[in-house]
Amino acid sequence: MGAIQQRLEQLNRATEIATQTQYDRAGNEIEMADAEIARFRAILHQIDELENEFDKIRRIREIVRSFRARVEMLERRIG
């Protein structure tokens, strides 16, 4: 009877260790996933900022084209 009780305790300890190990692994995976999600969000934010900068460049290009057209028109009037 003592051997059965001892074996039961060993199995209980082994189960607790295995459960704790799995819990720790899951916690680590969650932390890693959270870090990757944060990194991905930061990248998306940077992409949004770049898109805004490209929009500004497009607007500036249109302004420059407009000024160039005005200058060319004035040159034709004067010249």
C-alpha cells in the first residue's frame, strides 16, 4: 500500500511539474506574441506617417507645377 501511495505522489508531482512547464511556455509565447503585435503596430504607425509624408510631397509637386505654369505664362506675356 505504501508503494502505491508513493507512486501516486510521484505521478502527482510529475503532473504538477508538467503543468507548470506548459503554463510557463504558454506565458512566454503570449509575451512573445504581445511583443510582435506591438512591433507590428509600430510598423503600421510608421507606414501611416510615411503615407502622410508622400501626400505632402504630392501636394508640393502640384504647387510647384502650378507655379511653373504661371512663370511660363508670364514669360510668354513678357517675352
